[in-house]
Amino acid sequence: MPRAKIYTTNAIEPVNSIFRKVTKKGSFPSEDAVLKALYLRITELYKKWNGRPVSNWALVRNQLSMNDKFQKRILKYKNF
């Protein structure tokens, strides 16, 4: 059965690549085992990436602030 192709953004692709590496490393006895391995990798990534500045945050913030729904939410992050 061919794999379905998922189209992603550049920001998500590194995470997908890391997930592929985790799942290629061996066989898993159950679906829960795979989910646990992915969860552990996510916690490692969170520790690694926590506190890093978001790339192009000013551009993203400005684009989101043009939307009325997001404007109030974005204002609380004005200093970042």
C-alpha cells in the first residue's frame, strides 16, 4: 500500500523528519509503544526548542494582528 503524501510547511517538516527517524529505528509491539516513543521525542524537542525566538515573529505578529479575532490575543505578546 503506497504511503499517503502529506503536504506541510517548512516549519513542520523538521518535526515530521524527526518522527520518521523515531519510527524507522525498529519494530514496536503495539500502537501504544509507538505513541510513547513519539511522546518522549516530543518532550526532548520541547526542552531543546523552549525559549528560542520564533523566526520572522514580527511578520507573523503583524499579519495576525490584522485579523480582529487575533488582535486582542496578539497584543499581550507585544513585547516579544
